[in-house]
Amino acid sequence: MKNLIVIFLVIATIGTVNAQTIYSTKTGSASFFSKTSIRDINAKNDKVGVVLNTATNEMVFVVSIKNFVFPDALMQEHFNETYMESDKYPNANFSGKFNEKIDYSKDGVTNVTATGKLKIHNVEHEVTEKGTITIKDGKIILHAEFTVELKDYNIEIPKVVFDDIAKTILIKIDTPLTLHKK
Amino acid sequence: MRNKYKLSVLFLGLLLGIIKPMIAQEDWKSLVSLDSLNTSGNTSATFKTTRLINGQSVETVKKHTLDFRVAHRFGNESLGIHSLYGLDAASDIRLALEYGISDRLTIGFSRSRLAENLEGLIKYRLLIQKENGAMPLSVTLFANSVITSVMDYTATADYAGDYAIFAHRMSYTYQVLIARKFSRIFSFQIMPSLVHRNFITNPSDKNDIYSLGAGGRLKFSKRSAIVVDYFYNINPSNSTRSAGSGITYYNPLGIGWEIETGGHVFTIMFSNAAGLIENEFIPNTTDSWRKRGFKFSFDISRNFKL
């Protein structure tokens, strides 16, 4: 009977995620750039939420669309209301996994690729993007640059638009993660 | 019996062993939720531009942005085919420059064709509605002062004229604009207003006209909306004049279609008011919708980031 209870306890504990493997941030940064001959547009979001499970190499990014800050407030309003429809679709997400084995215990920079589901404007696509992962002093810094085609995510640009917007948008991600505290 | 008990403990243990990590797996993924990321939470775009149809909206011009506005109001539809239902006439034309000193404070200047009114205006966004409900309303204060610069033809041998004293040319509007964005597509606003005129032509008229305005915007596609506004005059000049004094005053009602293109906002509308500024359309609307006294009108707003 005693043995059984021990077995019971062991089984019940196995598989619970060790908190030591969860890294997160709520202040990651995501920026985007739209370049055309007429106008350059850029915006930055310094409140990106990221969580990484180093045990499984899985990660989740949550981006609140309304937290993108533009130099021009009117542009920000158009971005939210007309293009991203952030009242209807308040966030963009990435949920995926690193394809490489990563030694999180060693300091250094590693080139990695991540594959997963990228959801923007309520349209989801399976993507694989390149990036780097930097490990230093117990921090994990994820860095990536990739492009997004607006039409892939049903983001319409009106024909008569006076603010010229590129069809392909460059996105930069820079998120230092720290060990998640409960 | 004992075996059965052993088995059930084992089974329960296995079950927990399987379920627990499944729950935990989902758990860590929801450690960052959208709610924990949102910060400012200000409701944006209660209205698409700083005007409804006739009246002001709670919106102010964005910081360091110049709003160039052109409005044209044609003549009464009742003028008929020989005036192309009013399109040959111009009741009023207004050109305005309005500038956002900050996201909350706007100053502006305009000139209207009607009575050659020169207007200086100031608008201050006092409260901004919050998405989390902490602030349910937006409140904006509006004031203008207007110089009626039209030539004075009223002078005669015995009378120095209506505008013999410069102060007679001055009039003022004060408004408290209170709005709420009820949903992504619907916003509503009320506008307690006071128009003060230093000079009135008919001695039985009141210098101060109190009015309560209401208006709303209903979005029906990504870029267009139906906008309506109405002002109920509490003490119109009719109320103080003796019957048969010649002119009947009406409450101004406007209805329009607003189209936003990114940088421009076009509004095409119908209104029974002739004037395009509060100092005219609140106290001086003398046409009635019922007598085909409505006029086609358009308003274009173009924003320049300075």
C-alpha cells in the first residue's frame, strides 16, 4: 500500500512543467517598416508578450495591435481602424517551435529557424522564419527580421490611398526574455 | 476487494500523470495574455473628423497636425430645376485652418461667405473615454468668437447703422460636447450650447440663445458612415417675437454620408441651415425641411502633419 502511494505521487508529479524552463517578457519589441518611393512609415510596439519553454523549444508571441506607436497619430488611427481593424482583431500571435536543438546553458549566439502559426488580422498561416537566439547571463534574447505580404493576411489598401503603403512590410522582433517568476 | 482498491489508486495516479502535464502545457502558453499588455486604453475614433454635420464633434485635431477644411453649402432644393435644385446658389462657403497644439488642444481660424464671418476657435479635449470602462464618456469644450465683417448698408441719415459700434459685430458660441462610442460602429453625442450675440436686429429677440444638440454616427462599411445631428433651440427668436413678424426660425437638422480615404474625410450632406458655423446655424436657420428648404452641401477635411 505504501509503495502504491509513492508510485501514485511519482506519477502525478511527472510531466508537470518545471518552472525553471519557462522564460518570458511583457516588454518585448516589435517594429515594422513600410518603404515606398513616396513615404517611409514605421511603428514600434514595446509591449510584446513572449513566453518560451526551453524544455520543449516552443514559444508564443502575443502582440496587441493597439500598442503600436506611430510618429503620426492620425496614421496610427488609420492603422487601427482601417487596416488592422483592431477593435475586431485586437492581437497578432505567433505560436511555434524552434527547429534546432539549442543548448540554453551555454552563452553565445545561435542561428535558428522557427516554424509555427502566424496569425495577423484573423488570418493564420504556417510560416518558417530565420532568427538568432542569444544567451547571456541567464537571459535569452530572441531576434528576427522577416517580411509579411499584406494581401496574405487580407489587409486591403484602398486604391485611392494618399498615404502610400508598401505591399510587403518588414517586421523586426527583439525580445529579451528572463526566467519566469511565479 | 483489496486488489480493486490498489488498481483504482494506480489508475487515478496514471490519470493525473497524464492530465496534469496537459493542463500545465496549456498553462505556460497563456502566461502572457492580451489583457496584461494593453496600456493606454483610450477609445479612438469616436468620430472620424472634428465635425458631425453642422456641429462640432468631440474629436480634436491630432498633435502638430493642420486640418484644412473646405465646406460648401448650396441653395434650397425648392429653388427647382432652373437653379438645378439649389446647386447654382451658394448659401455659405467656409475655409478653415485648424491646428493641433497637442492631442487635446486645437486652435483654428475660419472665414465664411455668409456675413463674411471671421471666426477664431478653441477646442479642448477634457476627458477621453477608456476602453476598460474606467471613463465612460469623452468630453470636449468648444468656444469661438466671430467678427461679422460684412459691409454695413443699414446706415441712414437718422441711424448710424447696425454696426456703428464695432462690438456689435461680435458673437460667441460656447459648447460642452459629451460623447460615447457605444460600439465599433456607433457613437452618440449631446451638445449643450450657448450662442451669444452682442447685437440683434429685432429688439424682442434674445441676445443669448440656448440650444441642446444631439448627433450620432453609424458606420456601415470600413470607410463610410451615416452621420446625423440636430439642435433643439430652447428659446428661439420665434418665442419672443409677436406673431406675424415675418421670419420663422427652425431648428437645424443635418444628415450626411461620411467617407474616409486616409488623410481626407469627405462629407456630403443635406441640411436646412444656411450657415456653416454655430453662430449662424443655431440662431439663424430660417428654412424648413418640410418646405423643401434643405440644401446640398459638402465638407472636405485634409490633414497635414507638420
